[in-house]
Amino acid sequence: MKNQSSKFNLDAAKPSMVKSSLALSIAAAMLLPLGAVAEEAKATKDQAESKKVLNTVKVQATALEANPNAQPGVPYKAQLSGDERHTRPIAETPQNITVLTKAEIEESGYTDLRAILDAQPGITLGTGENGNAFGDRYIIRGQEVRSDIFVDGLRDPGMTTRESFAVEQLEITKGPNSSFAGRGSSGGAVNAITKQATADYDYTSLTAGVGTDGYHRVTLDSNQALTDELAIRANLLTAKEDVPDRDPAYRERKGVAVSGFYNPTEEFEMTLDYYGLDAKDNPDLGSYLVGNVPNRKPADDAPVYAQKQDFLESDVDTLTARLKYRFNSDLRITNITRKGTSDNGYVATGARAATTNAKDPNGAYSTVTLSTHQGWQEVDYFANQTNLFIDKEIGGLKHEFIIGAEYTDHAVLNGNYTVTNSGQNCFTSNVAAANGWCVIDKSGKEIANINKVMNRNITKSTWDTDWAVKAKSLSIMDTVDLNDQWSVFAGIRADRFDFDLGTQSAALVKAKYDYSDTLTNSHLGVVYDINDVGNVYFTWSTAADINGGESDVGTSSGYGGTVIYNGSVAGAKPERSDNYELGTKWNLFDETLLLTGAIFQVTKSDVMEGANYDSVGTFNTGEIRVRGIEFGASGQVTDKLTTQAGITYMDAEVLESATAANVGKTISNFADLSVNVQLKYQFTEKFSLGGAWKYEGKKFAGQPDTAAVYTTLAATGNYYYAQPIPAYSVFDLFATYDFSKNLDLRLNIGNATDKDYYLAAYRSGSFVYKGDARTTRVTVNYNF
């Protein structure tokens, strides 16, 4: 199995370039930008000319796949990681990495990163807490990774809305990953591989979709080889929809991604790209919890209480430069530099079940009252990463060394809006005048003009936290084959960081906190090839995070903010995570189906603990353990049946805590069992039918890295988790018809059974994110 398709095995790569099949010659050529092919395999001028007719060729009855990391002819299976530091194919990498291809993402019908990741086993969502309403709180293997989102191997800081229109594939690394990612990544990381220009072919795809709830979406993806050395690629997006069955809430997206490629010599290539996204929503926070412990649940038929003036906006701009130079077949260097900004802001409405005060003119009655959640964030960041790849024979063994250096400068300014509301219509306490906004009247009916009742007036206020982290990193990795059956990967990384946090109160009282430290993390993986298609691997990896590592919460110690003690942040050790994983991978049916399985244990120790939004917490007092087993499949089960599937079962336990009663409890925002199965069956050459089923077990709200919120009932002495999110199953359907090699039509029915389901809950229960109701969408794709 070893190195059968490795992009760094130059001798093995050469024969693939001379095969008579045009499809295979194209696939090999597209590996050029990744330095996977020897200089002798670079396409000749005649071959380059032949690539101009790519859009008339189908690869194994599937559409042309422009992704250079894809498995040729298998739309749901990636062969290679888009991160060059993974030098071996995914089937030979000693780590659990789930890769979602562009084809799988498009056919699922999901477009925002939040929806795509929520469907994946082992990943749950948390609600946006204390200054972040975006819902981009991703939790992998029970650990917070909301700040561990990467684009092409560089961290993408801030709580921005993230879209998939410019994504070639998504890679979800399970388990601590700081040797690759740097600080954080205690549960894993998400890396989006973007669409890049190439001079190897011309390609244009225009996609347009319409559907229920005012849905429309148009995208353009066009790559043009201007010369043998110069190419440009553009991706454009415009989309809008009402939140299904939750009008007047809506989502709107506009985006552009432009990439330019220049390859003047066989040794040197350069890629420059710009990415911009403008996302505007009227956000719907869904439902709210009702009832008493242990019978609390999300309210049925919760009214749409989003106010007309509410908004959720994210404006992202990034510039990236990639340089690659090959000195010879055994030595090359790559550099990627990025400068980015994003402006994010929101004012959103929450709701909770309540009872009016007896002083109310209508007396005491059950109702629903509204609340305001708001904040803004300005993100400015710079990153530069250089990797030197050295293939060197030592003691008769060929080593694949990677020496990496990285510099990052991330700055996030957080603030609030001044929101004045009027039109109070009920008494929620014993006061002299109406002080609340009640949207259910005494007869149990919704009031008129529910979306205008708060009559908001919104102005942007000054900042309250000024967060910045600068880091200098150095790493070294090595992959070596000990013999025909055994290979070893090892890596170590050191990150020297400087942390600065400024705070400002409403009375403009300022404080400043700063410190510096060095984090060191390691990774060791061993692979044993059972035969040509299967292996067993063991991996140990670590991660470390800093006090105050989350940029969006200031000194809210319970949510990853900075823990303060006696006016200082000194004296704390970094939080540390250790992952032990034993797994197996089977690359079957001529490498068209990858089956994976793994058992793992992640232990996070020295956890910073805090409560509510207090700045004063406890240093290094928590410890959490997550154990689990995971299975996955991607690729073709038969010539007609394709799948992307996974199942994860996990058990979590708080081992240590400053709050003794937390010990032994499960952790917040954690589902024991999660499943996703997406299948597509090709009934005829033109017609395919598919569907997806996702299941997520029940979970309970609470702050990160601690026990789920629970209550002990005096009557029984038993404890019950107080903020439940029920288990759910959702079915999606899709069908595709190919009218010709250039034109196809796809029908997507999301949540086909129109199931009411909920994604995550705020720790107080005052809002519960509601999953989308049934949607129907028709998409036409034309390639030319």
C-alpha cells in the first residue's frame, strides 16, 4: 500500500504521465502545483494544447473534477490532503482526517460552513456566547475549536460567516493537532482548501438555483489558461433566501474569489488570490426552553420574534500570495502570505418563557418576553508560513523532512452597540410602568406586529476589548519508510507568543494585560501495512492553548476568555490536550473506496475554569476525558453506488474541577452518538438519485470545557441536566439528471419529513437554534 499514489514519490509519478488515457494524464498534470511530479513529467506544449478540450471528456462517467487532490473518477473521495505537509495520501496518513469534496458538498445542498460541519459525525455546535451570535462554535470530540478554522493551512481568525462557494474540499482533522496548527486545536481543526487557478486546462461552470422560501443562488467558476504559463480563475456568488418557515428572517450572501497563476519556469510558480464575502442576515435565534427540570424542552411553534431592525453582518476581505520553488527533485520551498480583515456585527433578539407580574393591567399570565443580544468585531490579521521540503537518504532510509517557520499577527477589536428600545407592553416585575416586551397575550395568542414591537434604535458604540496575539513558530517533521511494511511520521513545533489584551468599561475605565510564553507540541504516528490495500496505525498527538486564547470573549473566563487573578494573567500553565488513537484504513476496489476505523482517547488537562461572564476564574483546575470509536467510508461501494458516511460514539467525563460537583458529569454541548450517511445511486448514465441521513444524540447546554448545566432536585436528591437539546434525525433527498455532457439539473429536498429539530442551546435556555424546515430547490449547472 505504501506510496502507491504518494504525490512525493517522483519515480512512481512518472509512468502515470504517459498513460494513453487523457483523463489520467490530466489528473497527473493537475498535481504540478503541489510539487508532486518530477520535472521530466511537466506537460509538453502539445499536451497543454490537448487540455483545451477537457470539457468534452468525462472521467469514469463522472463530471470533470478540477480539484488536484481528488481521486480520479470518484467524486466523493479525496486522494490527497490540500495541506502539503501531509506528504502521503490520506489512506496512508496516521491520523483521522475526514475530507468533504466539492461534489459531496454541492449535492448535500448545504452552503454555509456551519451547516456543512453540523452534518458531520463527532462535531456539534454551540450557541454564540457573549459577543458572538454567529453560531460558529464548532466542537470536535467535545473540545472547542471555534478559533481553529484554517484556510489553506493558515488560521482564519474571528467569528465570521463562512461560505463554501470558493472551497475545493474541506478537511476535518480529528484529535489535538498543534504540531500542524499551532496554539489551540485541542479537539482538532477544520481546513478549507480553496479553488486555485491552473494553466493546465480551461473550464467554466455556471450554476443557478431557485427554490422555496424565496431561495435563489447563482455561482460562476471559470478557469482560463491565458498562456502555457499564465492562468486566472474567478468564482462569483450571489444568493438569498428566507429562513424556511421563519419569515421575515433571511440570509443573503455575495462573494468573489479571484486567483491568478504564473509559472514562468519549470522550477518556479506563483499564485495570487483575493477573497471577499459580504453576508447579511436578519437572524432567527429559533426557540427557547420551557418547562421545569427534568421535563424541559424547546417550545413547540415558537413565534418568529426577530425584529425588523435586527441584523447579522460579516464583511471579509483577504489577499494571499503563494510562492513555490523547486531546486531539484529532492529539495523545494513554499511560502504563503496572507493579509486579511473582517468586520462583523449583530443585533439579535432572544426570547424566554415568563409570567407577568400581578401588577400588569391584564394580571399575571404566561407569556414570552424578548431580550437583546448584540456586539461587533473588527479583525485584522497577517500570516506568513514557509516550508522547506527535503528528501534525504540517511542510513539507507529515505526521509521526507519538512522544516517550517511561521509568523502570525492576529488582532481583534470587540465592542457593543447602543440599542434603545421602546414600546414596552407588559409588567415583568413590580415596577411603576411597563418594562417588558411580551409577544404572547393573556389569551395565549401572538400579538400583532410582533416583529416591530421593540422599535429598536441602534448606534455603534466604542470598543470594550482589544485582543492581540503575535506568534513566531518553528517546526520540523519527518516521514520515513523503515521497510516495505512500516513507516513512521514524527513532528515537533514550538510557538513563541506575545499576548496583549486591553479592556474598557462602559465608564471608559481601561485595563491592560499582557504576557509571553512558549508552547511546544509533538506528534508521532506509526503505520503498519497489512497488505496492498489495508493498514493499521497508531498516533499520539498533543495540543496546547493559552490563557485568553479566544478572541471574542475578553475576560469572560468561562468561555475561553482571559482568566484574571489579582489583576494579572501570570502564573497559569497552558491548557494541554493529549490524543491516543489506534486506527485502520482500507483503500479498496482499486482505491475507489476508503474505509476507516479508529478508537481514541482525548484528555484535556490544566483547564482554565470560570463561571458566567466573570473575569476571575481558576487556573489549571479542570480535566476532561473523551473516549470514542469512529468509522468512516468515502468513495464508490459499487460502480453505481457512491457514499460519504461516518458514525462516532463517544463518552465524556469531567475528571477534575474546582467545582467538586462537576466531577463525573458529562460535558456541555456534547452528543454521545452522531451519524451521517450520504448515498448516491447512478440508475442510468443520465439519472442518479441520492439522499442523506444525519442523526445527533441529545446534548446539554453549558459553558465550554466544563460539565453541562444541571440541577439537583431537593425532592429526590437526584441531579438532572437542566438545558437539554433533544436528539434528532433529518433526511435530505437529491436527484440529478444529465441532459448532456455540459448540462445537468439537480433537485434537493432538505429536511424531507419537515422535522422540528434543534442544534444548540444558550446556557440559560433563552434561545435554542432551530434547524431549517423543509426546503425544495432546483439547480441547473452548465459547463462550457
